[in-house]
Amino acid sequence: MMLGTISILIILANIIFSYKGFEDWNFFNQYKFQVGAIRTQKDYKRIVTSGFLHVNWTHLIFNMFSFYSFGAILENHLGSLNFTLLYFVSLIVGNLFALSIHKADMHYSAVGASGAVCGVIFAAIALFPGIGIGILFIPISIPSWLFGLLYISYTIYGIKSSNDNIGHEAHLGGAICGMVIAVLLQPAALVTNYVPILLAIVPTILFLGYKLYRIRKNN
């Protein structure tokens, strides 16, 4: 299935802004997600602009491949307006969740379209859990719900073990947001696809609860 106009524009914007960030460190710092700048300087644009920057080419390619894998069918099914709404609301909600997690750490920073991409992935899982997703150059495909679980597993690993400027927490907030929006737009999916929806969303919510518990305990 061909990519829709919105999907193409989103991919192009990510490539252009990410490349600019690779080449211009001042540009990267000006638009990345940073708790201190958002909270003390009220620089709220970073909640959106950080979603079009990436750490490196690997980060960018992985996110855009994941987006490409689900974006075509989802934009075609939901329409351009609803698809755009889902993408940007997932991006914003994901970063707001990261902000709430790291609000006490003024030096915390992150970049990446992952919150929005996770929103797209989990919306697709809710609506089309059985579609096959190819893995780059490997001649096999896996169900979308399994791809989503692997993506979230990578996210949880990243949260627990790394300090790489990738907005892992935003993945989780965006994932839940995307699935909720998909179900609100297509309520019948909650009945027909409830098993893959639960398989994808329950581990995510449980880990979010664990993360919030640890933060409150440490504070």
C-alpha cells in the first residue's frame, strides 16, 4: 500500500530536521526536549520540535521504518485528518508523560519521534492486529501485535539501562495515547480485537505504574 500524503510529509520533515540537527549542534540544542528549558523558560515548542530530531542515523532510520510499516494502512483507513491528529497528539502526550517523569531533573533531555511512532504502531495494533510487518531486508513478516510488543520491550530495556538522549518514556505515553485514540475512533475494535489490545496495553500500563511507584518512593 502506498504512503499517504501526510505520512510522506512527516517522513520528509523528520529527515530534514534530523539532518540539520546532525550538522548543527546549536540547532539540535535549541529544539531538543529539555526539562529545564520547558519548565523555567516556558519553551513549550520543544515538546513538539524534539519529535523531529534524532540522535543519529540509526535512530532516525529505525523510527521512520517503523512509521512507514504502519503509516500507510492507518492513514488510508482513518483519513488524513484523523491520522494527523493521532500522530501529533501521541507525540505531545508522550513528551508530556516524559516531562512528568523527569520534572525534577532540569538537565534531562531527549529527542525522537518515538512517542508519535508508538502511537501509530499501537493504533494499528488495535485496528489491524494481524497485518504482517516486514523486518527490513529479512524475507519474513511478523504480526503487528508482536512487533508492538518487541518495540515496547526495547523501550523498557532502554528506560532501565541507558542514558542515550532517546525519549524512551515518551514511547509508553505515546503508545497508550495512540491505542486510546484508535479505539475512540473505531469502538468496534475493542470487541473484535480485545485480545491483542490487552496483550499490548497491559504490560505497558503495568510498567508505567511500576515506574511511577519507584519515582514516588525515591522522592
